[in-house]
Amino acid sequence: MKRGFDILVAGPLLVVLLPVFLVLVLLVRARLGSPVLFRQQRPGLHGKPLEIIKFRTMTDARDSEGRLLPDGERLTRFGRFLRSSSLDELPELWNVLKGEMSLVGPRPLLMEYLPLYSPQQARRHEVRPGITGWAQVNGRNAISWDEKFAMDVWYVDNRSLILDIRVLALTVLKVFKREGISAVGEATMFPFGGNNTKAQWKAATIYETAKIIRRENLYIGSNSQIDDFTFINAGSRTEIGRFVHIAAFSSVIGGGELVIEDFAGLSAGCRIITGSDDFAGHALTNPTVPAAFTQVVRGRVHIGKHAILGTNVIVFPNVTIGEGAALGAGCIVRKDVQPWGVYVGAECRLIKPRPSADILRLEAELLSSLTKGANNC
């Protein structure tokens, strides 16, 4: 019955959506280049390889040494639209018609993940992979791997035609809401590292009462955490690395640009200011005034790797806080802070160097354990 339902739906959809396919082919070719289609081998039923077909969403941009740039730098605004609308998945209807995939089922992941699964997780391959699935309508890429696999196995044990219809209906709603397209702040889902590591890659945690505006401009790495009662205006771009902690009652305001590198931390009540009104008397001020009558100056704040900001630190626009700098409670930062120093007082005065050897050694051990987990499970 499931196979018949797949054919009954996928066949007519391919015909009805043919004009959409033609328009997308032209747009992808014009904006991203060729080839228009992305093809990749993925595991299908019982892990048997199949070639999935999707519309391309990334460029082939490379660095000076010819290596592909990270996904976030190759994923264009048009590519993000294709992903958020799920239009990039439409060619997989052909995989469904061929019997390699189903409309509903666990998503086909990478071939290299096969040896990393636990026996329970591997049960996701007891059914054909799907264009959408139970995990996709319950968080998609914004949930952890453990949650995703648990939902996949739940679907395997509870699959039915009624459940498939429900998933398809929920998928349409999710597409319109554009929820869970990626792990928060990641262009794509972070890699699955297996189950036998000291530490695990996991999606960033943003607590329920944290308030984020311009969320589409927020990029946050894995294993980071934003506590309750924080406020973040993501502005033109806010990029938060991995293993970053932003404690309760902290705020990011001003609408400019913010970069927080890996392993940095903001203690409770920190305020990062990336832009400000001109208070010199040449313009009107405050957000209730139309922009034509104000003169808002926006800048960039950069907080280096392993930097730690104590309680109630205030950082003004166009400041760089160097790697490993430790700022004591109440520091007011108006100019650049040099790396690996300990700073105190409202004037942010350097009092002594901060040792780096142990911190960098532990960072290397942690990242090594994650990498080994991905390679040796």
C-alpha cells in the first residue's frame, strides 16, 4: 500500500510541477552555475547505495589553495531560499518513482555514517529513505543526532499510511513556516561523530525565554548555549562559534556586526553594543524616530577564541577583544584588548598575562576526541 501511495502521488506531482522544474533549472544555472543538479551516493533500503538528485544550492567557491570554502560561505541567499522552501528536494520525486526512496521515511544521510551507527540507530535503514520524515516535522536539522535517530526508529516501528499523510501535511506547514532548516546558525547540519566519544557534537542550545530578533542573521556553532533572559539583536550579522556560552541577562544591541569565536564566554549581564545613535546633537535619537532624521552609527565587535567576559562587562562598537583575554567584572571596553591578558576595573586595565598553554592543550584534546569519535567508531 505504501509503495502504491508513493507512485500515486509522485507521478502526478512530477507532471504538475514540470513548469516549476523548468524555472528552477534556469534560475539555478544563472545564479549558481552548472551542473544544475546535485548528485550524491547515499544509503537506501538496508544500506544499499542509491544516487539522490537535488537542485544545487551551493557555489564551488574555493580558497587560494583550491580547497572548497566552508558550507556557510558557499551557500548563497538564493541557495538558502531553495533549502528553506524545500524546493531543492523536488528532483527526489524521481527517486521515489524509481522505487529507491519513499515520500516519507528517514532522510538518506552520508554513506560514511553507516559504520558509526549503534544497532538501534541502524534500524532507520529497515525502510526506504524519504523526502520528508517524522524527524523533519519535529525539528529537522535543529535537533540533535540522538533525537533525530530516535524519531527515525519510532517511525520504522509505527509507520502507516495515516502517519505518512500526517507527515506530508505537517511538512507543508513546516515549509511555509521555514522552521528547523539547519542546526541553529549552521549552514548545514554538523557532522555525526558516532557514539563512543568523550564529548559529542550537538546542536546549540537556545533557552526558551532568550529573545532573538533578526534571527535569520544569527549563525551559531555546535555545542554553544544561550541562556534564558538574554536579548540579542543579530543586526547585520551575528556569528557565534562552537562551545560559546552567553549567560543570563546578557544583551547584544545596536544592529551592527558581532563575531564571537570558539570557546569564548559572556558572564551574566554583559552588554555588547554594535551600534549607537549619534548623541553629538546633529540628529534626532531613539528608535521611534524615522531613520531619515537619525544618524545611527553601526560597527563591528570581535571577541576572540577563549576570551572570557566577567559579569556586567560593557563592550562598545568597533572593538576587538583578543584571543584568551580575561576581563573582570564591570570592565568598560572602549578600545581593543590584547590577547592573553587579565584585565580589571572600569578602565579595563591589564594587570598580568593569562597563561595559554593549558587552555590550548585542552582544546586540542577535546577536538581530537571528537575527531577520533567520527573516525574510529
